[in-house]
Amino acid sequence: MDVIAPEGSTVTQTPDTGFSGSGGASSAVWPDASELVYDDGVKARVDHLYTRVKDVVTPMEWPQFAPVIDAILRLKEERGATILAHNYMTPEIFNCVGDITGDSLKLAQVAAEAEEDVIVQAGVHFMAETAKILSPEKTVLIPDMEAGCSLASSITGADVQRIKAAYPDYPIVTYVNTSAEVKAYSDICCTSSNAVQVVEAVAQQWDTDTVIMIPDEYLAKNVAAQTGIKILTWKGSCEVHEQFTPEDIDDLRAAHPDAVILTHPECPPDVMARADFAGSTGAMAAYVKDKAPSKAILITECSMSDNVSVENPDTVFVKPCNLCPHMKRITLTGIYEALRDMKHEVEVDPVIAQKARASLQAMLDLPKPDAPPHFDTGRDIINVPYVSV
Ligand code: 13P
Ligand code: SF4
């Protein structure tokens, strides 16, 4: 079936994917996003996706989203691109255009193995950099270059070099929420999904009882509570998760005694200690899927509850909400424009990339657990000192 693409170029609809471009990237002149129209063709092609998001996207929003979703899906085919969407993406991105969705670890694993030539990172800049480091031959696009992270901006490569000089006998475990340069001067990376495993493995490899874990002081404290390894850390934090307080959890518990409370390990330890479950965004999603609680409260970024609720319609979600302003820079229009113009390409200095790859690869080479690991929330809170440099 032939249909008319924007500006009149003909594309061929195929039964499985919907579209394949008739002449590659230049076959259609794609208009400004505001000129994309919610017409009968768009309705026929993408309205089935609304069924999936109807509880988290209003009927008023859909006519604005649908033509951009349609254009992204068609451009994706033309460009041979895959879209990696983090769990904090808004529901219309996460559910309607994301090819692979998940937590930081899963997106890094997928980026290392992606077959497509173009990766669009629907996430923040350090995630796109990670994708580029792991797949240097690919074109990696991010819809907004300014999509940063308070953790990534809390530390520089020079800081890590100073730490290394001051503590040559201790391995440096660096959270993936950092720049390529910071990763390059580190010994191994971790995510919230494998942080305990990485700390224990590297302590064994280095035959040491002390590990440096940077730059998230709360993650470091939460990991220290799970292991006998001594940890030194850095004064960095996530601006989203640090806002949750123990009183918030107590109030939520009092208001919803029947709800299970899940936290992210970037939360302060006294918040995590009050929760029923703690883990990466992937671990939280897996918990809700496996346990099917009647009511759940996710102490994390706002879009997470929306996205998990789509998969788990029988669970009621109470939605305390802290938005990540960096994640929210990624929009459908931004994805469309990045793909249309092949712009906002992420580049990493090859020398830095090679060193950073070694730190990421050391993490990816560790055995993969069967299920996403979680933190035991019942542990005593451990005070973790900062490195002194
Ligand atoms: P995970 O998805 O790895 O749990 O990380 C959360 C986060 O804050 C990413 O920015
Ligand atoms: Fe960074 Fe926190 Fe935003 Fe994640 S949620 S990108 S850690 S600021």
C-alpha cells in the first residue's frame, strides 16, 4: 500500500513495521514538528499505540503526540536507527518510540551489542556517551546536548587523578553517572543495579578491604551497608533522589499502610532504611511485575510510576513526585529533530574513550545475575568518609 509522506514523497507500507522508506534518508523532506498533522493516515498507523498509554496520556495530548510518534517511527526505519529509552522517559517516549527500554545497566549492555548504525539515546548525556564509548563505530545522537546530571557534574577527570594519586592502593569504582573522562581515570564502573557486586569483586581482585566509590555519597553509603568492604566516597548526590526525606516515607506509610514502598539507592540511607525494597529502576520494575502488589509507591523520578503502571494495570500507584529536569529535556520533538537532521551527535575523544571503555568493560564482564539484584533495606546505616584530596 502506498501512502504519502510529509511533503509528498511516497513510502511503502509493509504489514509488520508499518513503513519502509522508498529512497533512504533523503526520500522525504520532513517538516517542522509543528507542521506534522494528526490526519487519517497517522491515526491508522499509530492510534493502536494509544491503547497502551491511555491511562497516562490524556486524550487531549494524544493528537499532538501521535503525528510526531508516527514521523519518528518512519524516520527510524529510514535512518536504520534504534532508540534506547531510560525508565525515566515520559510515557509517550518510553512506550511509543523506545525500541529498548530499561535501567542504565541494560541500556549500556544493549548499546554494546546494537546492530543498528544509529543509536538515539532517549536519556541523559552520560548515557549517550556510554553508548558511544561502547559502540565507537556507531552514530550516537542525543535529542538535547544539555541533558546533564547533578552527579556527572559533581566530579571531573582531574579530581579522579588526584584521588588516584592520594590512594594508589585502593581501586576506584565509578558510578556510570559520570563523564567519559571520569570513567577513563577509574578502575571499574558500576550502576545502581550491580554496585554491590562490583565493589565486592574489585576488592577481591585488588586484595583490599577498602574501595573508593564515587561520586554518589548516598549510593556509597547504601552499598557500604550491604557489604563488609570499607568505602571512601565523594560529596556528590542526585538532585532528584536527595530531596526525599525520612518524614516523606513515614507520612506515605501512615497514609497508605497497605502499600509497598520501593526506593532507588541514590536516596539518602535513612530514606532507604524505611522502605520495603530498594534497587535500580530496573529492579523496581521487576519487583512490581513479579510480586504484583495491590498498591505501590516508587520513591524515584516521576515518569517511572507512569511507565511501570502501563505494564502493571492491576497495581494502584501512589505517585510522590520529583522530576529530573535533565531527563525532561528529552522530548518527542527533540527525538524527531535529532533523527530528521541527524544532529546532536555525541563524540568522545578516542584516547579517553579507550580508557573509559576498559572501565565499562570491566563492569560488563562480571557475571550477569539471573534477576536484577536489590538492596536489603533492613541494614544499619554506615557512615562513609569522603576521600581527602
Ligand atoms: P538506574 O536506571 O540505573 O537505576 O539509574 C537511575 C538514574 O538516576 C539514572 O539517571
Ligand atoms: Fe542524574 Fe538524578 Fe537525573 Fe538520574 S535522576 S539523571 S542521577 S539528576
